[in-house]
Amino acid sequence: MTPQQRIAELTERLNHYNYQYYQNSTSEVDDFTFDKLLDELTSLEKQHPEYRQADSPTQRVGGTVSKDFATVYHRFPMLSLGNTYSEEELVEFDTRVRKGLDGADVEYICELKFDGVALSMTYENGVLVQGATRGDGVRGDDITHNIRTIRTVPLRIPAALNPPALFEVRGEGFLPLAEFERINKEREDIGEPLLANPRNAASGTFKQQDSTAVAKRRLDCYLYSFLSEPAPDGTSLFNTHEESLVAMKTWGFNVSPTWKKCADIREVMLYINEWETKRFDLPLGTDGIVIKVNRYDQQQELGYTAKSPRWAIAFKYKAMAASTTLNAINYQVGRTGAVTPVALLTPVLLAGTVVKRASLHNANEIARLGVMLHDTVFIEKGGEIIPKVTGVDLSKRTGQTEPITYPTECPACGTPLVRREGEAHFYCTNTNGCPPQRQARFEHFIQRRAMNIESLGEGKIQLLIERGLVQTPADLYDLTNADLLGLEKAYPADSGPEETGKVRVVKFGQKTVDNILTAIDRSKGQSFANVLFALGIRYVGNTTAERLSDYFGNIDELMNASLEILANVPDVGPRIAQSLVEWFSEADNRLYVERLRAAGLTMVGERKVVEALSDTLAGKTFLYTGTFVNYSREQLEAEIAAHGGKLLSGVSKKLNYLIVGENAGPSKVSKAQQLGVSMISEDEFSAMLNV
């Protein structure tokens, strides 16, 4: 079989598996088999890029870096909708519609108004050829590479499903709430500022230049609109919006099943009332309902105003807010030592759930709000996972309120708190002795994306620490059956006042012990990147750990790297570099690494094997800075290696060429100029490959 045939076969096969998984919830192959086939396809496409197909599943994982986004003009303007907050205005809308249709009967389609980013996708001959943002409604940004990373967006529609030759679909791109929570948990864990809300996070992600980073965010998209040019005889492919929704679902698009056809405005009202609280069970935020006239001929008859269609309107739910009393503040200590204030409230019903706690973020936010203990405060949920305090009802302030004094010592261990320049949080510096920090480090170490030690949970770790069996995660690898078997303790339940008097029991039976010891032993097979992430170095998340693993290849090279060398690593920069230098300069941390090494953890990365394509760059050394139009950083490194060149870690007299892209690092450029290093553009580098 030729490479072209194998690429075509793998593309079709993997797209079929993706379709079955994402549209029919069927796994025809296990993850290992799928990944092996995908790796084979990726390798073949690198060797024979001319045979890569437009719907290749390799585009799901990103890899394209755009210097900027081209502007595209929408074939059909992306208009906004008129809004209303009252049922009376909905009745007026219905009256206008019926009047515009000379009293004819009218059906409506009700859809939830999702809180995300409006996207447009164009298909030609069944293949996704363009994805764009709404922009100003007339023109938007071409973000095709980023949209291709959304696994529920089909890259190709099978010909057997008879899609039109040219059509456009529109939908709402969003970051699922669970993914938003996961990202923020990781950001908090490594000391990064939290994302504000899912919508802003989605918007920012779609505009990222590196599609690999976009793919890691696991964005999704609900489709809600189909557009195409009418046939020569003036007829449309569909007669109703309902028909288009059913067809899009059949073609493999992710159409939310929450839409409903309503016979009249009365049924529309029932739908609105039904979803007022039910919508909070969905995987994304919503803020209202979109009501559309179902029949396309009636839509055409009603027409448009200058800004919006006359045949559709958005009903907006009132902001989810409530007021209650702030009784106390609990200061929580995280893994990095950051102290976070959490408001303890008189329980109140908000967005379908009883809220007892809300975020106050940090000392700056407390000062900005001017909040005091025993104040009546406003809380909102909105797009947030955890409710937040948004204001104070000063009209209800009494003489019983007390000023909030932010602690100067750690609430857990009494260590004086410090505040680093430019940061909002106060920190406890007692890294090894502060109980919640120690507990959180264990929880970070055992998580799936780190060492993946199953069967060890929060309660079990707490018991192991209390009994003196472990002080650092390295101690886990010394545990024996005799240490664990029979351990047992009852802890008070801590889920709220209604749990008073109840307990949770942590018990180590033989089966539990066997599972724990097996998981600990199995964790020794985790990758070097996972080990780096598990170490818990501030600012070093999954992606950074992978970059460090690929760049240095082993723990010794990383531990001994200078600040300058670390800062030159792609996607690292000075802040992370400083954190790495400080962490590895601590004798206790180096001893910790050596104990993990002695336990058998992986301290060497699996360097990617690069197939030699030529010796054009043999004997030449390279370094790059900035972003590039035609190469991702990984692709640039692969090209250098594949053609015999060598990538250096920093600017020195040994460097032959510095490849300079957009937003190049000024320090690298300046040093290259001082040392007389040749600086070349991306095009000049490409020309070197084609000599």
C-alpha cells in the first residue's frame, strides 16, 4: 500500500471512529488502538504533507500557529436579536408577527440561548473549509484552525448523507462548565490567576494563535442555524427551521436536544418557565431563550429591520442573584500557600441550589466591595461555578457589623503571611510544615494527570499523614502491606450544618490496601512530563511540563539549567524560569527528586524520533524567537532536526542562526546582535530547506 493510500485509509477509519464516539456514543476501539493509529497517520503526514486530506483527524489536536487572523466577510450577515425580559413584550412580539403575516397561523421554535461565542462554519462538498467569528456581523476573523480542534464539529460530512454542495452553519462555541472548573482548579493549583468566567475563557481561547493550546481547552459547539443559497427555481432546501435542525443532527452536527416546536405563544411561555431552573443542569451557561418563527417562507415575508430579524426574539432571564447575611469568613490555604477568603453565608436559594458559601477572591476584592461581617450581601452565580459576592446592601447595614481584618498569620500553622509584589494573594511560606499545603501536595501528586495513583483519596491521605506514615509523596513508595492494613478512623462529616453528628469512616481493608499498593507501583510507569507536573512546582502545569520534558529530556539537565536557558524554552518565559530555579535551588527539593528517582519514577523523557529528510542543515545550529505563520514551534524544531540541524537552548557564540518571527524576544535579538549571530526570517529559513 502506498503512503497516499494508507493516509486515505487511516483518515477515513479514524473519522469513522470519531463519528461513532461523538455522535452515537459508541467506542468501536479502545483509546490505545485509536492513539496508535493517529500516531501513524501523524507520522505519515509529516513525511508526505502533500497527501494530507482536508478532513484529517490530526487537525483535531492543533499544531498551527497564526501570526494574525485574516478577515473574512460573511456571505449572510450575522445579525443580533432583539431582547426582552417580560412576557408582556413576548405577547407584543407575537402580535406583530401575526399582523405581519395577515393573521396566519404561526409555529415557533424555542431554543436555549447559550452563553458562548457565535461561530460560522462553511462547508464545500461536505468538507469544512472555513470557520469564523461573528465580528461586527458583516466580517469576522478566520479561525478555521481553531474550530477544527472541536471534536464535535465534523471535518467532513459523508457523501452518503447528501449534504448540499455549499452551505453554512452557525452555532455557539463554548467552554463546558466542567472543563472551566478543571482549568481553574489547575491554574489555582500552580499559582496562576483564575479565568473570570466560561464565556470570556471561550472567547479568549478561540482567539489564541496556537491551535495546539486551543485543542487542550476541549471547547465544544452547539449548532442552531443552517444557511444556503436558494436553488435556481428559488426554492430552499428546507421548508422549516425544524427540518434544518433535524438535518444538521443527521449530518453529525452537535445540535442541543433542548429545542422544542411550540404551536403558539402560550406554549412558548410554558417552555420558558420549564427551563428557568432546569437550565442549570446543562453543561454550559445559558441566559435566556431564543424564539424563532418556524416556517422559512414566513420568515422571508416578515423580513428584517436594520439590525435584527423581525421573525425572532430573545427572552432574557433576569440575572441570578440573591441576598443573604455574611456570617463569617473561612480563610483557606492552597497547595502553593495562597490564602483565599470564602464567605460563609446564611443558606439561600440561588439558581436552583442552596448556597452557603461564596468566593471573596482576595483582600483587594474585600476592600473594593467595602464588605463587613454580618452585612447583607448580594451573591450571583451567573456563569460562575462557585457563587461570588458582588456587593453590599448598605440599606440593611446595622450597628452589629464588624470590619474584616485580613489575617497576618497563616490560619492553619501560624506562619506570618507574605505578599509578593504585583500579586493579590497573601501566602504562607511554611511549605513543608503547613498541614493544608502538605495535604494538597499529596492530592496534586496522585491526580490522574500527574502520577495517577487510584484508590488514594483525601481521607486516606489525611489518615496516612496523621499516623506519621508519610511526610512527602516520596514516602508513598516505601509503604507496605503491614503499614496500611487495618488503619481506620472516623471523621466528622463536613458538608454543612445538616450533617452535624454524622461521620465518615476511612478504613483500610485488604482489598483497599492491595489496590493502593498496585496503583503506587503502576505509577512508576508515568511519563517524565507527568513526574515534572507531579512535583508541584509553582506555575508548572501540564503543558509546561511537556515542554520541559521535550526540551531537556531528563531531570538532571533541567535541574542544572540556568535562568537564561530556562527562559529560552518555548512557552516558559521569565516567571516560570525563576520559579524553576528557586525550586531546584532548595536542598530539600533536590533530595525529594532523588528519593523519587530511587523509587523508580521516570526521570528521562522519551525524545521524539525524527526521520532524517536531508542533511541540508548539517553542521548548523539554530534558535528561534517569536511566532510564525507557517510553523508551530514543534514543527520548526522538527524541521531543523529532520534536515540535520541542531537546536540550541540559548544565544551564544556557538549559534549560527536566530530565526526571528513576530513578537520576537528583545533579549534574544539584542544578544544575537552583540555576538554577530545571523538573524533570518521564517521565509529565509524555508528557503534554506529547499536548496
